[in-house]
Amino acid sequence: MNGIFDVNISCGRWPFRRLPDSELPELAAVLKNFGIHGGIVRSLEAPFSMNINEENEILLKRCDGMENFIPAVAVRPEFGLWREVSGKVAALYPSYHQYSLFAPETLEMISGLLAKDIVPLIVIREEDERGQNPLCKVAAVPADEINELAKMFPEKPFIAVNAYAWEYSKFTAENLYVDIAFAEAFPALAGAAAETVGPGRLVFGSHAPFFCVGAEVSKLSYSKFSKEDVKNISYKNMERILYGK
């Protein structure tokens, strides 16, 4: 990997507001301007779609030919289509798709994905709960539940995106990696908020196109982490997760 690897990119159409540069070619150009040369890409349509298989096919086409951009197809336990999933990462939306992380069918799905070395990426939230459409309130996935799930499969990596800094203290599982997109007070992450996670399990996420990419990248400069810590957060931790480097 060269430059920053972004674990939290989305493309497509968000139903509640227009997002700038929401198609992948345009978004990739914006990301490149800030030193981001690849990342994990999710579908903006998948959380609300009644046909996630169709959304996954569209996502794969969007990522086709986009070097270093890895599609994270959406999966849900009640649809057996997860058995046909391949690739490196799968996106889980427990709140949007309304299922428990500990239901038998969910655990079966998780076990099946991990058996194929597919990394589960759990979306805690897409929007700040205070800014959601009043007719479509979607609760965040509880951080302690994600942590408990990861502990059930200690030999395999999990990624959680869009956690607030105050939630970091709940992520004690050593195989659970957390992105920095929603951590507003990032300089504090080298202190109490990130003592549990630390730079060894933090990964860079911009949450583009929802958030301003430049503001997210600037967190790396303003943090109190060492240069080596910043490298780990920027791309080295993900190299280990995806490629075992």
C-alpha cells in the first residue's frame, strides 16, 4: 500500500440528501488529492435496499478497474446469498437491516464469512443520530455488542466503523479494529479515549462522501501519536489485516 488506505468510503446515492462526489471515479480523485490511494468501498444504497444482491452487483461494477479500491459487499443473515460472497471484506448493517449480532443465523453467517477469510466490517452508524430524518431514526449498533462478537472469534479480525471517541473504551477485543472517522476530538485519542484501542488497532477512515476528506486526514497531523503510530493507522494495520504483512 502507498499513502493512506481508507477503510470507510461509500459511493452511490444516499436517500436523504445529495452528497458531493458520490460516484467512485470522482470520489477517488478527491481522495487522491489528500494522499488516499485506495480503500474499502461500500454501497450507499445497500442499507435501505430491498435487493442487496442487486446493489452488490452494482458496487462490484463501480469498483471494477479502480485499482486499490476493495468492494465490501453487503450481507444479511436472513438471505442465504452471503454463502456466495467472495472477496476480502463484507459490510454488515445490523441496525439498518434489523438483526441481532447474536442470533443463531447471524453467528452462522459470521462463521461462514470468517471461514473464507472475509473480514466483517460492522457499520455502527452512517449519520449522527441527531441529524437523521425524523421519519427514519436508526439506532447505532451498541459498541459493547460488537466487542462481544469479536471476542467470540478471537483468531479473526473485525472492523468497526463510525464509532465516537467515547465508545472506544468499550473495544477491548484485541482482534477488533476501529476507524477514526467519527472521533471528533482526535488529538485526545492518544490519551484516555484510545488507551483501550491504541494505534495498533486504529485504522484510517474518512467516511467520504459524508465527511470532508481534508478534515479527516488532518486528524493524523494533529494527533499526539508518533510517526510510526501514524503509519500504522494510515495503512500498516490494514496491510496486516488484508494481506498478513
